[in-house]
Amino acid sequence: MSAFKCPGCDYVYDEAKGAPREGFPAGTKWDDVPDDWCCPDCAVREKIDFDEMGVKK
């Protein structure tokens, strides 16, 4: 599973953990997160702006 970091506030979306408060349960793949989704912490960056951190084991 991969993780993705917001370049604005360093929020990390980890596929293994998901984002339950945003409606994405654990195991939700990044590709399944809508393209218009914004960072839940800073709401400034869109999904396309996130940087892939690589595969987390």
C-alpha cells in the first residue's frame, strides 16, 4: 500500500489506514479517492498536488 503527502501541510493519506472521517475506510486505494478531493487539513491542495511517498509495508 502507498502513502501520499500534501505539500501544503504535510497531511498524509495512507491507503492502509484510509481516511475514515472523510468517508474512505482502511484499504481505500488512492485511485478510488475522487479527483476533486481536497486535503482535509488545509483544504488548499487537490488530490493531483499530493506527492507519492512510496510503498509502506
